[in-house]
Amino acid sequence: MLTEFPIKSKILKEGDLVNIDVSAELDGFWADNGGSFVLGEDIHGHKPLVDASRRILQAAIAQIKGGLKIAELGRFIQNEARKSGFKVIKNLVGHGVGRSLHEEPKEIPCYYDRNNTKDLK
């Protein structure tokens, strides 16, 4: 069951795929991060997805530098997901953070979008 907020009646069970998204502010600067894990034993086979996601995230972070086209970062993530046997979800995107929780770039897709001509600064 996919939920975007806690539900009192939802009881987590062995093997559930859990995602925790945390935002924090310190001295006027924001951070935002999410992480997924399998609760207990991986009885549903989610661990390869979790492991690939972590690996791809770290590899994508290593690619980031000023001037990098957002579309090329998306292409990299999409290609790495494909190599790992997964597809990206196109309606889930990243975003910039800084002095506010959501700032430019407003969307950082995890797929190649040839119409996205923005670059990272």
C-alpha cells in the first residue's frame, strides 16, 4: 500500500518497503532527504530496488557540478536504472533546496527530458 502520510490504522509488517522523507532547516538553510528500506526480512524481494536506488543516487551525486544540464543528469539516472533492471517513475522528481524547501530548479527529473534546457549552477 502506497501512502504519502502516516495512517493510524496502517500497521507495518515484515517485508514492507518503507520510505521516510525528512526536511530540516538550520540557520535559514533547508535540507531535504528521503530514504527507503525493507522492514525486517526481505520476503517480497524489494532489496535489489533499494540497493540499486542508493547506488544510483550516490553515482548521480558524483556527477553533479555547475553547468551540468539537468536533462543529462536525468539521462544518467534513467540509464543506470535501466542497467539495473528498473524503470524510473516519471511523476516523481527532485527539486532544489536552499533558503526555502522548494526552490530553483523546481524540478529535477530522474529521466531524460529533451525539453529541459536548464543547467545546474
